[in-house]
Amino acid sequence: MKEAILAGLLLGIAHGAQAASVVPNFTTGVVNSETTSRTEVTEVINVVEYGNANSYTVTGTNINIPNNPKPGANYTIVTQGAPFQFTETQMSPGISQVTDMTRTTVTDSTTITTSVFTQ
């Protein structure tokens, strides 16, 4: 086996290596390529809002609201028989609002490339 390898090396050194030139058979060419991708992102958003104090809010239209509104105050309608709106909100310390949301964003992308070459 060693003799065969040695003989191959000696013949290779004695004759040398030769390369043939390569000539392309085309004059022009066009390559079209299209790449498509899709990205999908899903976000889960959970928000808990806390209040740390007591709060009291009064709003309305056609309502007489005293200078110092408080729970149990005497609220009266200004013009009897006319439309009115009244909202009274009392909040204690603790969780004031919870928001749970899932949002999915999908992005589709296509890239088209054309390459033209000549010899």
C-alpha cells in the first residue's frame, strides 16, 4: 500500500499538474428571485391599576352640585322637567382597574430581485 502511494506521488511530481481553461457557453443571463416571509407576533398585556387613597367624584348636567361635594350631600335638579345627567363615583384604596388584552400583529413581506448579467 505504501508503495502505491509513493509511486503515485512520484508520477504526479514528474508529470506536473495541468489545468484546462473553461469558456462559458452563454452571452447574457437573467436570474429572478422571490423571497416571501411572514412574521406573527402575539402580545399578552395584563395591567392592574391600584389606588392608594379614598376618592370621591361627582359630575353632571342640570344638577346643583354644592361647593364641597361628599357622599350623602343634597344634589338637586336645577331646571325641573329638563334632561339631566348625574354620576357619583366613590373609590377606596385597592385595585381600581384591571385590563387584560391579547394583540396579534401579522406582517407579510415579499422581495422580488432581478439580476441581469452579460459576458
